[in-house]
Amino acid sequence: MMVSIHTQRSQFFFAGGGTGGHIYPALAVAAELTRQQRDAEIAFFCSSREVDARILAGQGYAFFPLPATGFSPHPIKAMKFAAEFFKSYVFVKHVLRPVRDHAALIGTGGFVSAPAILAAHALKIPVYMLNVDYVPGKANRLLARYAKTIFTQFDRTGDFFPKHRDKIVAAGCPLRADFAAPDPEAARRALGLDPDKRVLLITGASSGALSINQAMVKLLPELGAYADDWQVVHLTGQSHFQAVRAETEGAAIAWHTVDYVDAMADLYAAADIIVGRSGAVSVAEYAAARRPAVCLPYPYHKDNHQLLNAEELVKSGGAVIVDDVIGDNHKTAATLMATLHDLMTNEPRRRQMARAARAAARPDAAQRIAEAIAR
């Protein structure tokens, strides 16, 4: 969606994308900015990946897909990176220049944010950063010098910005307003769930998680023993949907296979146990949903930031961690089943974990961040 913005109202630009984790917190802050300043205008600089357009298309905001890609040391890929970075930088400057006197830019991380932040800095537009992962990415670390304020989810994240501690505000992870008043019955109706059975929710976030999907399929026979009291909602991701549906068809336990759900607050509220990854937004959502969570951190990140995200929720008592063992899906499935058995048969423990998750939530994060940016 390509539009020009030339009014004298307050202009807030968000830069980031490639995953829902870079977009959903920005959308939460954008909604709060609009609530606080009704004449404010919002726009997004995002990646050209399909997930960005799918999330942003129905939000009512202008968005500009940038051609920027992640850096690679491979000579040809490095040349492409440089060319697309420069193209993105020039384009962002073109969009920002007419409104630079009454604009602010909020970078949410990822390769898309870098050219946008540099362009805003060159135009002397105030830059803010939103870093919801425990461990900041390379772009945020390199560009922190240009930020007026760096908003983090976790207190300890400030340790990764030793030269910029005075800029850190540990405000929490901004979540969409529907997490404040979810409608679990709407999710139950939409999915045709049995109102008399508890819900085990499996989610791989917006893109799905192949190894979690595979582990759950392996557990089909054992989960059949819980069919009288439980049902499964399996959020597979679009690329894995057909395969999982074929594998789970005819399962002894009621198995509702879904490729994508936008109303996640409602779905979390309908769940009794949540199993999923531990991206920064996911762990914040688990806490806000007040549901016990089983976290399987993505195992391929060199900095283990999903593990560190999950450990923060584990410390509060709201989650447990199961290792997603690389190359040994059978071991992952066995450990996961033991954990699920303990939770599915122990209602007092589920209630205790739910209370702990609620205490860890920061429901005012979007409001605090929006107020600071709009000053």
C-alpha cells in the first residue's frame, strides 16, 4: 500500500518486520497512540515477506514494504544486501522528508529497521527502539546510539546495552487491546469446540513450528487416553496445515487443526494449557492470557534468546520448559508427553501456574510506551 503523507498532524512511523514478533508489539503501540491522539497518523515500514502484508493489510494503516534483506558474507549476497539497503534508505528518506518536523520513528528490530532508523536519524527525526526479546538483535545493538529511548520487555535486557543504560525503559511487551478483554466463547464457537471438555492448545506462532507439529503427531496414540476430558486445538501454520490435518484425521481425541488465527487473545482465553515457542511476544501473551504454558524454545538461535525469554516466565512460576532436541524428535515428544501428563491430570498445579502467569503480566506496556513517545 503506497501513500503519501503530507499533513501537519503527528506522524508516527514504525520500522520492522519479517515476523509477527516485530509487528504485533508495534500494532499495540500504534493503537494506543491513536487512542491518545485521535489526529495522529501511523505508517509502517515493513519487509516484503508475505507474513507482513497478511498482518498489516487489515489494520487500516499505510505500510511500505522495503526490499532490504539480512546481511550475508557471501560476496554476491553481500552486494545485493548493500544495494537493497541503500534503495530502502533512499525510499524511507523520501517518505519522511516532507513530515520530518512533526514525525517520530520507532524501530522494532530486524533488517528492515536499520535503513529506516538511519534515514530518520539523517533527517534529525526522533528515533525510538522497541526491543521485546531478552537478547537484542544485531540491528538494535548497532543502532542503539541513534535512539532517544530503548523500550525493553525484560529488566535484564539493559545489560546488552552497556553504553546506553540511561536510555533503557523496561516497560514490558505491548500487546493488542483484545488481550485486556478476550472472548473465549467466540473462539469456542468459531472452532466448534466441545464446551464440556478442556482445551490443549498447540501453537507455533504466526508461521508455525515444524518440529512441534511433528512431536505432537507422535503423541496421537498417548493423547487418546485423555479423550473423555480434553480436546486439542493445533495451530499449525499455513505451510504445515495439510500435512498435520492428514496425520491427525481420525484421532481418538478431538483434534481441531487450524492454519492461522488472528483472534489469538480469544483462543488463548479458551485454552487450559498452552504449548508453543517462546518468542518475546508469545511469552508476554501467555502471561497476559493467565494460562499455564509449556515452552519449547526454538533451538537454532545462536544466542538462545527464546530460552532466555522462557526462563523469565519460568522464574515467575507461569511456565515450564521442554527442550526441542535437534535431530531427536522422539526424545522431544517423550519429554513433552511426560510434562503434559503432569499438567493435564493436575488441576491445582494448572491453577497455581495461571496465578503466577497473571502476576508476571504487564498489561500497561503499550500505554506507557505510547505516552513516552508522544511527549
